[in-house]
Amino acid sequence: MAEVLVYVDHVDGAVRKPTLELLTLARRIGEPVAVALGNGAADTAAALAEHGAVKVLTHDAAEYADYLVVPKVDALQAAYEAVSPVAVLVPSSAEAKEIAARLAVRIGSGIITDAVDLEAGDEGPVATQSVFAASFSTKSRVAKGTPVITVKPNSAAVEAAPAAGTVEALDVTFGALATGTKVTGRTPRESTGRPELTEAAIVVSGGRGVNGAENFPIIEALADSLGAAVGASRAAVDAGWYPHTNQVGQTGKSVSPQLYIANGISGAIQHRAGMQTSKTIVAVNKDAEAPIFDLVDYGVVGDLFDVVPQLTEEINSRKG
Amino acid sequence: MSLRIVVTVKYVPDATGDRHFADDLTVDRDDVDGLLSELDEYAVEQALQIADEADDAEITILTVGPEDAKDALRKALSMGADKAIHVEDDDLHGTDAIGTSLVLAKAIEKAGYDLVISGMASTDGTMGVVPALLAERLGVPQVTLLSEVSVEDGTVKGRRDGDAASELLEASLPAVVSVTDQSGEARYPSFKGIMAAKKKPVQSWDLSDLDIEAEEVGLEGAWTAVDSAAERPARTAGTIVKDEGEGGKQLAEFLAGQKFI
Ligand SMILES: Cc1cc2nc3c(=O)[nH]c(=O)nc-3n(C[C@H](O)[C@H](O)[C@H](O)COP(=O)(O)OP(=O)(O)OC[C@H]3O[C@@H](n4cnc5c(N)ncnc54)[C@H](O)[C@@H]3O)c2cc1C
Ligand SMILES: Nc1ncnc2c1ncn2[C@@H]1O[C@H](COP(=O)(O)O)[C@@H](O)[C@H]1O
């Protein structure tokens, strides 16, 4: 059966959820062969095998942490040449998209980014994309070469599908450009203990209406009552009330959770671009005319400082 | 020697307009006003700041796009850039990211450069891959998605705020940089700047100037094919209640009904 190369996003051996989703999609096209690079690469094998990887190609070298992007492109290219896959699937993280793009040029292939679904088709994999701030849905194919496709988080359900997951060492020779951009310092992001924004089933966001960093705990308390991730509009981020890593929208994260709760957010097109594909949308806003209400399944016109704490309390008491 | 900076900017349909597709499934550019992609204003701004710090620098704005893309070039020139190059050719219609990066790379090489600065993503395609593609094609370091950037003694340094970590990066010139919207507000063109821009040189190049064959680009040459585009059905109108003191509880009831609680 045809093999599909899957690039693994992991943190020291812990496979991130979007990669497991990718394995679900990969199995629609062929047999997944995973490529895991860097520290802990071999530790990914058990989780990958559990979700359908027939083979796991691993390689670790100092270059992956010490230099930006290119060493990983060299390795993915080595895997591509070793496997001759029918498609290469990569998670849509900022870094992985760059890796995928450079690989595509090297192997003479087209690239599709940010797919939200993938099916097998007569002329190769067909990718669904959500464009123009998610107001359109397109179906496209790669027309030249081996399709390279990056896929957004939450595009498929994680499914257990045990496979061999045989670990093999990948042979990688770094090119001259691999050491072009040196990483001279790294400050890991502190964990908040909350789910990852792009992977969360529920996202609770705050905007300008939250009116100050000192009020964000109201949003966090609601998030925690639901086991949700916390998001913010750009207005809230630009004001310095919440970190940029939590920004939802065109220049922040795009999220597609089961439930999105927007508090004090007007619903500008750039914000909608990042959350419009959420399954259920709820908003609390004191302005009945706010455009966010055009999107909602349920909306409360009211002051978030009254509504949100009452909601949190009600949720906590129902949980008992 | 002078520091030669090339800033790549894209002319895009206004995101707040009613964007849609043309019959050939390319982005419709006729019915919605176009403008300089807001995210590329940040690239122009950082180029201006880097040029201010350098003893001697020259900023060239480069775009690949239709006739009207000149508006984007004028805007960047009015912000303070020195000159502009417009790659324009009927055969470019429908070119995808891989093709665009080919045209940009050839034009950058022809123009001559020490530093290329791009935006983080275009506001229409939002792929965010062209800067990496340029670095690959030009064979120079990529120092991308920077929220802070500076150039000193032939070295570019920057900070990349990623999901897992914030990284400090360094590469020697020539290099390709992309900057995010966290890099600092872009300046507004002054009246003087707008007047001065009218006299700044704008060169026009076509595919033959860049030794690119028509088959390598455009809709026919595209590396990807869009088979269909459908407008998302409008979300069905939801329930909207006014808070009369029980809004939080009503919302909890809704969430419980949907099994979120
Ligand atoms: C190139 C570009 C990229 C962008 N990228 C992004 C992006 O990634 N993400 C993003 O979010 N934006 C982005 N924006 C900005 C976007 O256009 C809006 O400016 C932004 O989303 C507004 O944030 P907001 O809704 O919090 O603020 P506002 O639009 O000011 O809305 C605040 C809302 O809060 C309500 N409110 C106030 N007080 C209360 C209260 N006590 N209780 C209840 N409601 C209250 C108000 O009625 C109002 O509707 C981008 C813009 C550009 C040009
Ligand atoms: N047609 C174009 N002309 C000039 N620059 C472009 C063009 N397309 C993309 N770019 C540059 O590449 C960046 C990323 O674009 P993209 O990969 O299309 O999201 C943009 O911010 C621009 O700096």
C-alpha cells in the first residue's frame, strides 16, 4: 500500500494532538510513516504506533535545537527520498508550515496550507480549506509533484488504530544552509496548566470589554470551570492585558473548538477569521448591535461583569 | 557600502470588503477595493527603522501583482522607501505561492540585495510561507516571524515568539526576514511623504525581464488547483437574550442543554 509521510510535532517525545489527528487523515490516503526529529524523537513511537504509524523514522542532532528550520527540512527531505511517499502531511504550526514549504520547492511539488479536511481523490488527496476569514470553503489539489499539505489542528478526530510503528533510524546529512540561522537564546513558555489554545475543546475569550489585565481572572475563572483554554482579542493583547500567544484571529491563533465563548469582543472580521469555524459560538456583549451576535448560537446582551461571574458560579455549583 | 533592503509587499483585496472568487476560482480583484496588505506595512516600517540606524541604506519596495498594485507601492513609498519595482505581466494571473516565490526571488536577485524583509502573511492567502520559500530559493538564511529585529555589522538579529518558546535568532547577511504585527506600529505617511512619493522611481518588469517562461507561472503553471469554492452557509440565527439579572444562569442552562456542563 502507498505510504504517506507524516511530520511529527512533539515536545521532548510527547506527541502533540494535531499530529495524532494527522494520522487519522493520513490513513485515508495510505499507510502513515512518521518522521520524528530532535530530543526525545524515539519516545514518540508508542503513541504514533497506537494511532496507525506503520513505521517511525527518527533522528536527533544538536542542529535541530541550535538552528532554525533548515535542519528539519534536510531531515524531512531525507525521509521523503527514503520512502517515496504519495503525500507529505505536516501540522499547520508556524514552523512546520515553513518546513513544508521549503520541502515542496526542493522536491518540485505544490503545497496546500491550512487544510481543515482531507479525502482521497482520483487525482490525489483533496484538501478542504477555509478562506477569506472562513467565509468560503474551497476544495483543492496539488497539481504537480508529490502533494505537500499542512493541516490545521482539530481537523479530524483522534482515532486509535494500532500498527507496527517500527522504529528506524533516519540517515540525515545536513546541507551548508542548515547552520545559517543560529538560535542564540531560548525562553520556554511557562505552562499555565490550561489546555493548548489551538487544541482545546472549549475556548473562553476576552476582549476590550474586559477592560484591564486585572479583570482577566474573571475570564480565567470561567475557563477553568469548563476546563477551557483562554483566548483574547487583539485589542486586549495590544493593551497589554493578556499575552500575544493567546490572541485569536488572523494574526493570532485560529481555533476551531466545540465551544467558543466571546466576552466583550465586538467580532471584527480579523477576529472572526480565527474562530468562525467553531462548532458552537456563545457571546456576552453589552451592545446588542455587536457583529459577534451574527455568529452566535446563544448570546447574552449584558454586562460581562454581571453575566460571566454568575455563569461561572452556576457551572461550578452544577458540577457540585 | 550601502545596505540594500528589498521589502516585498502584496496588494490585496480589502479584508473588510465582501471578498469572493472570480469564475476561474482566482481571488476576485475587481469588485473589492485593493490596498497594501496591512501586515506588509510592518515590514516597510522595520525597513525604515533599520535604514535609519544604518550609515547608508536604500529601500526598494517590490510587488508582484496587477496594474492596481501600484497603489500599494505608492503607499510604501509615501511612508519613506526610496524606490519601487513592479513585476506585472498578464501571464502572472492565477500564480500560486510557489510560483510567486519564483518571480520574487528572480526579481530580488536582479535588483540586488543584502536584506529582504517580508510581512508575516498576506491578508488574502494567509499562507505565511513566501518568506521561507524566498530563503530557500535565494539560498540565504531565513530569520522569520520576528517581533523584534535589528541589523548591525552585517548580522541580523531578532526575536521569534513561538508557541513553545521565545527564541533569539542571528544570521549573517544576506538574509530573508519576516516580521509580525508585534514588531511595532507602522507610521502613517505624512503629507510631505505623499508628495515626495509621486516623484520616486517605479520600475516595471515583466516575465521576460526575469527570464521566466509563461508556463512556469499563472493559472496554467500553478502547482495547486482549486476545484471548487463555496460560500459558507450563514450561521443560523441563534437565541439572543437580554440580561435581566439571570443572564449567566440562562447561559448555563443553554450550555447544559448542549452537554458542555
Ligand atoms: C491586519 C490586521 C490583523 C488583525 N488581527 C487580529 C487578530 O488576530 N485578532 C483580533 O482579535 N483582532 C485582530 N485585528 C483587530 C480587529 O480589527 C479588531 O480591532 C479587534 O478584534 C477588536 O477587539 P475587541 O473586539 O476586543 O474590541 P472592540 O472592537 O473595541 O470591542 C469591544 C466590545 O466589548 C463590548 N463591551 C465593552 N464593555 C463591555 C462589558 N462591560 N460587558 C460586555 N461587553 C462589553 C463592546 O460592546 C464591544 O462590542 C486585526 C486587525 C488588522 C488590521
Ligand atoms: N505577490 C506578492 N508580491 C510581493 N510580495 C508578496 C507577494 N505575495 C506574498 N508576498 C510577501 O510574502 C509575505 C507572506 O505572504 P504569504 O506567504 O502569501 O502569506 C507577504 O507578507 C509579502 O511580504
